[in-house]
Amino acid sequence: MRTVRAACPHDCPDACGLLVDVEGGRALSVRGDPAHPYSRGTLCAKMSRHERTVHSPLRLTAPLLRAGAKGQGKFRPVSWDDALELVAERWKAIIAEHGAEAILPYSYGGTMGLVQRHAGHALFHLLGASRLDRTICSPAKGVGWRAVMGETLGPHPDEVLSSDLVILWGINAVATSIHFAERAKQARRGGAEVWLVETYRTATAPVADRVFLVRPGTDGALALGMMHVLAREELVDRDFLAGHVLGFDELAREVLPRFPPGRVARLTGLAPEAVEEMAKRYAGARAPFIRLGSGLSRYGNGAMTVRAIACLPAVVGAWAEPGGGLLSSSGAGQAFDLRVVTREDLLPRATRVVNMNRLGHALNELAGPRVMSLYVYHSNPAAVAPDQREVLRGLARDDLFTVVHERFLTDTARWADLVLPATSALEHADLYGSYGTFCIQRVAPAIAPVGQSRSNWEVFQGLAQAMGLPHPFYRQTADDVARALLARPSDLREGIDERALEEGRAVELSLGPRERLRFRTPSGKIEIRNERLARPLPDWLPPHGERSEFPLALMTGASVWGLNSSFRERDDLLRREEGMRLLMSPADAGCRGLSDGSRVVAWNEEGEAAFALEVTERVPRGVVVAEGVFWASQSSGRGTVNALTSQRLTDEGGGSTFYDNRVDVRPDRDSGESSAGA
């Protein structure tokens, strides 16, 4: 038996190090790497026993051609040569009749490796295909951060250990960043007070000393209310503001007077006294540390919300103290010039851009030209894209040629004309960064590809050849591209252990003390007032949901046992999750005659989905929660949670608004069960 180092490829800020025990060409076990600078040997429940995913009996092991109606999931095996020839034949015909922009790629974060994730960009650029605006996660969060902080790096996550007040703001760290959750616990044991600001009591609530529940989409109002108190009471750091900040006086004069605690209480649902207390305690902390999640950016006001919260550390001078500041994203991606792999220079001209959150619109309504072929890789839009009804209507089109490169027969793969078997991260080479830490790691394959599966890089090499595009870019190996990424200089990689990186060990980027007060903005200062924007000062914008007549705010929360629609092949994890559940307060259940454990239907203008009801005090009145994204085969057949979400976008960044939807709930009269009062 031999042990190989690897990295977790999933869309998580931690990018954990793995040790893979290999024998006879199989991964016998996958465990945490104690030598990883951040994860230090601990894995989440999802990645523990990852060998069960790699060698799952559900793995696709050969190319499959549709042999029944779309959506039935009936296929017959074909050879790779025939599969690539079919794609090339269909694409050439589409290009001849409709133009190359009738071809649309669709991918996101099924793998976070810098080579494999971006492997297809160059091919689609060479073709002149439509481009995808990859904004399904949290682009509004990035826009809000950059409005104030530019390209400033986040603090090292270990700095939280020096904080005396830790605010977990809109992050369910136990589900999405277990190593930061553990650091918050460690800071608490060291004497820090830990707060959680959330819309319901998530699995992270036990980590906190105090939990502040706000109405969905009102986090920005809370931040403005806290700053109102700070300005009113002169609890601001005038020396820090004078030396490092632009625009606070304008904010205090033009915006903050409109956000006294009374109004903020009406918006957020918190008591006015709570707003006062939070502001004064925040100002009184020696080194307050905010860990900002992404969920609060998935509203119609997401960018403005993040912008308001990002101002808080500047107002009290938290950046000047070790352990103080705000971690939104580490910014470690700046260590690599991704143009090496994305190759925008290969575009023959500016082609149209399609927002991935509006896939339903793109497949059904877009013209000039119509989308005639969809190529999906490391994503599952039939499950994860908003407005599921419209997405499925588009995938059902007889004239749409859909190719899906996947490990499993996912919801999207079932609608494909051609399914290509994909490797797991243990079966291909790649280079990993992280958006929650400052670690990077280069990995080699731990095992050979399972069956006939091929990596993204290999498939795009084959498609380039089949399409008659013998560009030198695709004559490289994945290792060649990783080396090219590392060959581009970056000050963040200065002094790293190159030998350790080459050996597959995770190494940390070189920050140094100079980064603490290095604000990477055009002015070199924190820009509370940003004259380059249409709205120069942060303010309050209402979320989309305020205009809805439906009574309940739907939270599509993170699950401890799954990551969006990933890991749904694991029966052991599915058993822990106990199926699709809707969490509801006793008050809301009571007035609808619903009881714990009953079958219910949540519905709105987009569609409906059936759940088992969990009546719980964890959820405040007016809110319902559905954690995780399930496959259709694991639902009642009515739809999964994204049957209830909208294609509406955020205020900036073109992001998803998964958390900004409203529903009502009724008994499921088709389930064969009866409910009290039904």
C-alpha cells in the first residue's frame, strides 16, 4: 500500500489536504492530512470516506448515448471516438446553420482545481461560442467588498485566535467551513465572545455566545444602524479614519441619520436595545473580527449589504489590531494569473455573455441565435439553477443537443443526448488555491481513471482535435498548464517552499506583516465613499421579497451532509439528512393546521416542491428553511427546492437571489397522509 497526497476539489473555502491510501489501483481510504497548514488532518462529514464516492457503483464508466425520450435516463454505451465524432458533427452543423454563439457552455464549482475547472474556456473561445457569466454563487459579495476595499486581501483566518469579539455574520460555518468554526470555538475558549448574526438558528448557533436573528435581507440595515450609534456616540477611531479611510464623514452626514435604532429594529426585527448594544460592544472590543458568509449576498440588495458591513471595521479602526478586521474571501486567487488557462486572447471577437442564473430564459427565450447546444461540465443545472421549471422546460427541447460530462447520472445527465464519464479529483492532475485560506497545493493522480472516465482537460483536448482546432494550447498536458500558472510571477508566492509544492504538499502564500494596512484600492485607502460608483455611499436597498404577496421567506440553507447537489450518491450521508425537510416555526405551523412530520407543499409563482415538515423553535415566525439541494430521484416528483427560486439577479454582479424568495405552505393532499386541520 502507498499513501498519496491530494486536495479536496469541492467549492468550499477550506480546500482541505487529503491522504489517500492506495492499493491495487483503488483508493482504500481517504483521510485528512495532518501536515496541511490549515485543515490539519480534519475532514468534514462529506469528505470522510470519500473513497465511497470515487468507487461508487453509481459511477459512469463509459460514454452513453440517449436511447429513450429526454429525461427518461435511458442510454446505451458508445465508444469515445464515436462520442467525440458525434459532438463535432453536431457542433459543425449548428455553427453552419446558426453560428457558433448557438453553443453554450455551462460549468461552475464541481471542481475548484485551476486547470480542470477552466479547461474548456479556450475551446469555446476558439469556436466563438457564447460565454457564460459564472455568477451563481456570490459575485455580489465580491462587488460589495471591492467597492470599499478594492483588491485588499483578507486577514489570515488564524488571526481570529487573537480576537476578543468574533462575529459570524451570515455564515453557517459548521456546514460550510468547519475549520473556521473550530477556530471560533478556540477563540471562545481563549476568552473571546462569539456572536452569530443569522436568519434562523443554524447548526453553527451552538458555537456562539449570542445569536442575533434578523429578518432575511436586512443585514445591511443592521450594519448601518450600528454605524449610526457609533457616529452618534463618537465611538469611532478618528486617527484611523484620518489616516486610512475616505468618506466616513459624508456617510455620517448623508446616510446614517436615516438609520436610528428604532427604524433598524422595524426593518430587522431586532429590539432597538439590541442594535445599541451590538454597536457599543463592537466599538469597545480591542480587536473585533467579522467572518462574513455568502448567503446574505444572495438577495436583490446583496452587493449593497456587503458594502455596508465592510465599512464597520474601518469605522472602529479594527484593521490596525492583530485579530481585528473582516474576512470575506482571502483573496488568495491573486497569486495566479488565470489568463494562462482561460485564454480570453483566443476570442475571435466579443461574443455574447449569458448569465448562468438565467439558464431557463436562455434555453427558452434567447434568440439571435437560439441556444442549440448546451455543454455541461462539473455542474448540475437541472438541480442547482434557479427557476427549475423553466430549466427543465428548456432541457426537454427536442432540438437542443445537450452533452453532459459527469461522474454520475445526475438530474442534468438524465436530460442529455450524450453523457461523457468524468474522472474524480483523485484521478487527474491539478493545481488548487483557496478562497478561505492562503494555501496552495499541486496534486498528481492518486489512481488511474475509473473505467473509461476522462478529465475535463483530456475531453477538451479531444474535442479540439475533433473540431479541427489544433491549437498549441491543447497540445499541453494538465501538468504543463499548472507549471505555466506557477511560472507567472506573483508577490504572494515569493519565498514559498517550491520543493514542497512540487512534492504535492500544501504550502502557504507569503503575506508578511506589510499586508495588514496595505489597502489595495486606487487611493490606497478604505473607500467608504467611492466616486466611481453610481451610488458613491453605502445605503439601504430593500430585497426583492419585500414586493411579494407570499407570507413566508424561504431560506435555501446549507446542509451539513451535502454541498448543493454534490454527495447525493452517498447513501450514508442521505440517511443522516433524512430527506427533503422544511423547517417551520410552531406559530406558522399552528395557524396552518400543520403538524411535525406531516407532508407539505411549499409553493409560489415559480412552482412547488413537497417536503416533510419539521416544526422547530430554531426558525422564527415568517421564515421557512429548506437545507440542501436534492436530486429529483430523492424527491416526491413535484420538484426540488429550486422549483421555488427565481431568475431575478442581485443589485450588482449579476448574482443569484436564492435567499430572496417567498412562499406559502399547504398540506400535501396527494401524499396519502392527513394533517390536522386539513
